Amino acid sequence: MMIESRIELGWRRTPLARELDGTHPLVVVRTDDEQWFRDEVFDAIPSQVIVRRWSAVRGLEESRLEGPPIAGTEDPAGALAWIAMRASPTRAVNLFFDLSPHLEDSRTVRALREAVQQARRTFGTVVLVERESRLPPFIDGEAHHWAPPVPTKDELEEAIRSALREARKTRVITHEVTRRTLDAMVRALGGLTRRQAERVVLACVAEDDRLDASDLDRLVALKRNALGELGGVLEFVQAPIALDEIGGLGKLKQWLASRQGGLDAEAADFGLSPPRGVLMLGVQGAGKSLAAKAVASAWGLPLMRLDAGALYDKFIGESERRLRDSLHQAERMAPAVLWIDEIEKGFASAAGTSTDGGVSRRMFGTLLTWMQERRSAVFLAATANDISVLPPELLRKGRFDEIFFIDLPLEETRRAILEIHLRRRRRDPAGLDVAAMSRASEGYSGAEIEAAIEAALLRAYRDGRRDLTSSDVVDALRASPPLSVVMAEPLASLRAWAKSRCVPAE
């Protein structure tokens, strides 16, 4: 049987055309914009190539022809069997939309195998178009995976204009968008698909029938919601903590201030490499997590928390895929801050003999490669309580810009922490003996000081809602020994390890 070559058929040199030219008999495409994908297919594929599409509603039909679907092909196994038994000298690209839920049926799986074999013989292609899919392992391993490229700046600009045109069909829209504002909106929408970008702009315009510079923060919030629809193990975190709401950490604050704006597009245009991230090691409760949140707040960036424990899955290869998808999702939010809290709990087993079949090591390798090779404006803020259990590769220069050690607060810092927490609870520090409380809190972490203030307030409330006194706080501190006493030996070992290896955050 004579099959035409790609060159003879005149395939266009587009990214999608290279995926559908017959090199790969089975292709999986993940996209939430089916209309865009259909348009791209017809733009990429020569007119001599047959294009069929299938859905559970319409069955199998030839997209270039007018007429009813092929009879008896609403059932996925029937449609795939029809393709498998179709002997034709003409190539065909067969698009199956949302087939993955039907692959729990053994008959459908068998029919897919035979349809792929027929496509391989005729240089055709079976394409599974999925929004989010979990394919059987043997199919997932045989398939070639492709994701649409991220829209360009011009394409996102057109998405904004298209959304405004759509909104004007039903309401009067006012917009005041300068060139500078439009560029900022394009950066805010970066990482979204065209369809997602249009939906975000439409949702933003729907609130007040206008679009201007004041909508930038709203666009970022709506973008978080749009990406949240993709699932994964990332959690968007509200980060209202400002740097001045954290006591101490002077060197860390100075380091962050010196690199503010480093993730902006203007900094890249100037020739600066974006800051990569920091690892914050320290005593439990010393403020590592607060500092990670404060980075995002101080820099005005969205904050995402990666739950390393939720990455693990019982299916082979699924844990690694979750991590890759989560890192990709974080890049789509760029510029942004990615926070991995207590990183040693998720990847510590990669340092020694694992009992999970090597999953931890493979996932750790994926993380290291991303940390080293990424070019997106994602700042990694990782925290750890016990860095000694982590693989040494994580600490190599190039992974993080700096490793900070956050120790127990000094007296001046403890005073600041006391005043911050008292003001948060509507108590005036000037009316209390902050110096006495600071002396009594020696060896206590910031979290332990906060807990003591809470206990003191509860005592005052139970005593008839009387005024809080300094002795209430001092008594609460003395009633609960700090972690530095309970875990004195491990803390001493941690301090000794960090002395020559880390930068003190204070």
C-alpha cells in the first residue's frame, strides 16, 4: 500500500503539525480549549489528510465533510474498531475527545490498541484530547504527550481584546488601558491558555463594566482561581504578613529588600538573572514559615504552597507526574513565590536507602533538575527543621541563592515580637513591662511567645475580663518550658552544623 510522505502532502511546519504527521501513532493532548485545538488541527493538516473526530454524544464523523456521523460509532469501542478495520491508502488523523473515562472497559482498550496498530501501518494518528486524564499505565507509556505552547504576548493581547468585544455584545463597557497597563495585564495573565485568559478578563469586566489599571490585582486573583481548576497539589496562600510584622531577621530582610523587583520583566530586560530562592533552616517556631509568606507579601507576588506529602500516589509514575504538573503550574503563575514547607519531610528518604521502589529519589531528581534549569520567574522559598537528613545535592550552589539559619530570637527581637503580638490583640505595649517579659522569654521561639500571650489573655478573660498584666505573660512563660530546654541536645547540634554553613538571619 502506497502512503504519501509528509513532504509530498505539504504538512505545515507548525508545532502541532510535527506531532500529527504520522511519526507518533498515538498522541495525548491535554488542553481545556477544544475550539482552539480544532482550529489548529485544520490549520496544520493538509487537505488530503482525512480528519475524523469522536465524542460520546455525536460518535465518529469526518470533520471536513458535511453529513451525519458514522452509524454505530457512539460507543467508543465501536468507533475504535471501525478505525482499526478501515484499510485505506489515505492517511487519517482521528481525534477522540474525553476518551480516558471509557478506558476502564477492556473491550475499549483492546479496540484502542488495534486502532493504534492500524495507524502505525498507515502513518496515521490516533489523538486523545483530554482536559485532565489518568490513562492506564501501558497506554500512557506508549503514547506521545503534547501540550499546547503557552500563548505569546501578542496572543494574550488579542485574548484581552477578544474578551472586550465579547462583553460589548451584552453591555456597555468602559476601558482605559494604556500601553503600559496593557503590558502589565499581559504579564498578569501569563501562563494561562487563550480561553482561560479570555474568561479571566470577562469575569473582571463583569464586576463593574470597566477595565483599567485598577483591575490588575483582580486579574491576578482571578488567574489563581483559573489555575486552581487544574487540580494538583499546589495551594494558593493569602500572604498578608509584611516584613515589619516579623520581629528580627535583619539580615534576611536586608537580603530580600536588595533583590526586590528582581523577578520583574524589566529586570530581565536589563540583563539581571532572577533570584532563584532561599532555604531557611532553623528552630521550630522561630518564624521560617512567616518569613516565606512575608517574601510574597513584600514583593507583591502570589504565593503557592507545595504540599510534598500529597505528591505520593499508589500508581506507578503518578507521583512523579504530580510533581512535574505542580512545578509546571507554578511556572504558569510566574512571577510568583513557591513555598515548600518542611522540605525534609517530603524528600528526606532520597538521601538513603528507600523502601518505596525509588519513587522518592526520582521525585527528588525531578525537583533538582527543575531548580537548576528553570528559566521562569519563580522564587523558591523552602523551610527545614533538620537539614542534616536532606541529600547534599540540594545544598549545592545554584539550587538556592542563600541558606539562612533562623535561631532563637535575641532579647531585642523578643521585645519586638512581644509588641507585635500585643498590638495584634489590641493591647498597648506602653502600658506593660515589655522588658520584664522579654527577659522572662529567653530561650523561647516566636511561636512560643505568641502562645504565652494567648494563655495570659485567656487567664485574664476567665478572671472577669480584667486587664492583661505583665505578670500574666511571665507566669504563662514559666509554666511551659521552651523547646530549647526540652530538645537542648538536638538544638545544640543544629546550631553547630549551621555555624559555618549558613548565613545567620538575625
